[in-house]
Amino acid sequence: MPNASPTPSPPSCAAYDPSISNSFNYLPSLAPGLIFTILFALSLALHLWKALTHPRLWFLFLFVCGAIGETLGWVARLASHYCSYSSTLFTLQIAVLILSPAFTQAGIYVVLWVLVVILGREVSPVPPKTYLGICFGIDVICGTLQATGGGLAASAVDEGESPQPGTTTMVVGIVFQLVSTCVFSLLLDWVAWKGRAQILKDRSLMLITGATFLAVGCMITRGVYRSIELIQGWEGYLISTERFFIALDGAMMIIALLAFNVCNPGDLLADFKKQKQNAGIRVPLVKEKAPEPAKDLESGTESEGPERK
């Protein structure tokens, strides 16, 4: 992001002139903006459809929120191709593209929670309710820091002030979230290893687990990129080179969201439950009508019934 100039800024939608710097440090490309806007909008439509199809699986709406933010952010980047000097569009895409992954990350946390409930409490080193509460708390704090910092930094530069306070806030949020995601990945590894016998015998569980591993890998890759990008500063090489943002932010997030479009937790968990019920084994999902199973799910323990095989 360039330093403030004593000369007045050009109109927001003036034709891009390489000799006149803008907040992006480049002209946002049309093709990637259009492609990612379409892909995220498609992913949003699919996630919303599945969330409405499985209303008891409330966590599916977390993926909907993540997809909404990504779509909005890429719409802003697409519009910035024509209005590259617009501070409003720049601030909008910074804020929502920084915050939106927090919703996707939260959805991933709940997918693992449900996997632990299905596989059995013994596959997790900590109670599902405990780790879920901790992860959600960290996610809220990190998302708030990132979005707030992004907005402050973008506004500061547009007003000719130092963006450092906002930048520091963003870096703290992103690095903290990256560390928590890495710790979460270790928990995912533990659960998958301990429950591997059950997972390998069931296609639905294999697909959910595989999609979760893929999504977590994408989130970590994006977190590493964003951390280095902001540490370099608003005029650094990474933030000034669009191809890195496309490959390490946009691509990572669409892969993570599409992974759960293809391997939708709602469909796969419902299919798994149906298979077990046909075999005479009761499997709780995220919300049961009867009070006793609901209590079991909250505590991460199995409900009473025939023993799982």
C-alpha cells in the first residue's frame, strides 16, 4: 500500500495509470475476479441449499457465512478492476476477505466434533465440547482482530496516516489463528489415526475425513501466506504481486469450500446414520429431538443402545 501523496487522488473509477499508485499497488485483473466471483457464488448457492436441506445440522450455515464473505470480497475486487482508485472497494475487500475464513474454519471445527461423536469419545484426547468451545473462542477473537485491523489500516492510508496500528492488529489475529489451526490439525491427525479402523470401513466417513484434511491444509497455507504478506508491509513484494493472492488466498479458500460442497457433511452424515440405523445401531447427529441423546452429544459420549461394531 503506497504512502500518502501530496497530490490529490484521481477519481475512484478513473482509468488506471501505472504512474499513479493505488491502494492495491496494481490493477486487479478482470479474469481472476470474474472466475472467483462465479466460483464462490456457486459454492454459496450449494452450501445454502444443503444447509436448508439439513436444518438440524446448524453448523452448515457457518460455511454459508464464509462463502457469502468470499463472494462479497471478490465482487469488490472485480469492481476494483474498473474503479481501482476506490478506497471503499479496497477497504471492503480487505475486511471481508480477512474475516470470512474464520467462518469456514469454525465449520471445520464442528465437522471434527461430529466425527468424534460418531467414532466415539475414546478417539479424542479431549472432550469434543471442550475443544469446540476453545476453538470457537479463538476464532471469534482472531476474526475480530483481523477484520478490525484491516479496516483501520486501509482507512489510515486513505487519510494519509500510518497504517501500522491496524497492520499490527491484523498480524496478531492472523498469526494467532494460524497457530490455533496448526494445533487443531494435530487433533485431527490424532482422531483420524485412532478412528482409522472405522473410517476405512465406511465411504462416508472416509470422504468427510479427507475433505477435512484438505480444507485444513488450505487454511494453513493461506494463514502462512497472509502472515508473511502483512509482516512484509503494505508495500511488500507479496502484497504488491497479485498472483500470490490469487494462488495462496483465493484458490485455497475456494478449494476448502468446494471440498465440503463435494463431500457435504450433511449428506454424508445422514447417509452414515441411515446405514447404521439399517443395521440396528443408533447414531446421534448434531441435534436430536429426544432429550437423552441430545445430552449425550453435548458431552461427546455415545447414547445408549446396541454396541457399535
